[in-house]
Amino acid sequence: MRPEPLPFAPVAARVAALNARYRHHSAISVLGHALSDADAGRIALVSSFGAESVVLLHMVSLVDPGVPVLFLETGMLFPETLDYQREVADHLGLRDVRVIRASRTRIAAHDPEGLLHRTDPDACCALRKTAPLEHALAPFDAWITGRKRFQSGSRAALEFFEAEGADRIKINPLAHWAREDVADYMVNNRLPRHPLVAKGYPSIGCAPCTTPVAAGEDPRAGRWRGTDKEECGIHFVDGKAVRGPLRVVS
């Protein structure tokens, strides 16, 4: 059993210590150590079960298949994603997958027609992603993400551990991986691929806000196409885009 760290040092101090401690470790080593390091505390993995999600899910299954996995079901996901989520969880033997949904009352009040994404995609993300995730993460001191430096300019300086304000730590085991590393890991471990990848979707979010990507385009070009939006609602605060570490507010 992991010892309870009583009392915790401030988040910023723990992040600095964790980055110094594991700076030169591999992705699976960072993940494994974080899950048993008192400075990280109670940890969940947040997964979209998207195009590259199976890599981290596989690593977690090797280290501890009982780690809580939080899956945001926005109500607007592709049917293929929902099928893939069930397939992967079963294939990897993940024992604690929690399907997180937005409040039906809040959806009825703020997006009764399901068209908010057309007029205010940031507000739609906040309603369907940010608020439910904040609630689901309340019992945890840290969460694991699949974010990587190569994915966009706003992630170029990503570290293994980052402070999410004064309350929580983000753990990014794949921060330093290249796109080729992700592909090689999937092939070498014979992991099931999201079916939409073969149809031109290298980055997969909600169906209304995700389009296929043409040859030569950035892999994330199909996310919120035609806007300057780069990140989902998880990385927004009070409806405003925040590039980099941020604080989760209740």
C-alpha cells in the first residue's frame, strides 16, 4: 500500500521534486514510479479512448490494472469510440473504468437542442468536459494524461509533471515521445487501433467537432477545424483558453 503523505508539501514543490527525481526515466518508469510515489498521491488516468490512448492504457494495465480510468462520455462521441472503449477495456483487463457524463439537468438547461458546439464550442466543452471532469477528479491528487510535446505549439515545453494550480498535479508520461514512438509501441505490442484512424482521423474528439485530416496536414488539423481552438474544454478556465498549466476551479 502507498503511504498517505501527511501533510502534503505544496503542489509546486512536489512537481519540482518529481520532475527532478524522474527527469531521465522512460515513460513506463515515470508512470510506475508515480503510482507508488507519495508525492503524487492518489492518481487516476483520464482517457478519451482516442487514436493514441491505448498506449497509456496498456502501460497502466501492465503496472496496475486497478488504477481508476476516467472516460468522459460527452454524449457527442463517435459510435466507434464507444465501441472501442469497451473493446480496449476488456482486452487489457482494466478493472476500474468509470464513465463520466455531464449532469442531465445542466445539459437540459444550457444545451437542450445539442447545438451549443456550433455557436460556442468553448462553452460546450466546459459543459460536457470540464465540469464533469472536475467533479470526477475531486477525490484525486493527480491525474495521468496522454499529452505530448509534438501535438501542438501550446504543448512544446511539456514536462512529465506539471502543477494544476495549487490543488492537483498532471502527469504526462509520454511528454517526450515522438509520433513514431507512439506508432512503434502500438505495433510492437499488437494493440487494437481505433477504427476511425484508418478513415483519416489521426486525432479523435466529439463527432461534430472532428473532421478527417488530409495528407500533409497537421494530425490535429481536424479538431475544431476553422477556429483557433487547440485544446478541449479540459484546458479551459471560465470559458477562456489557457495555454499551459492551469488551475481547476470549482
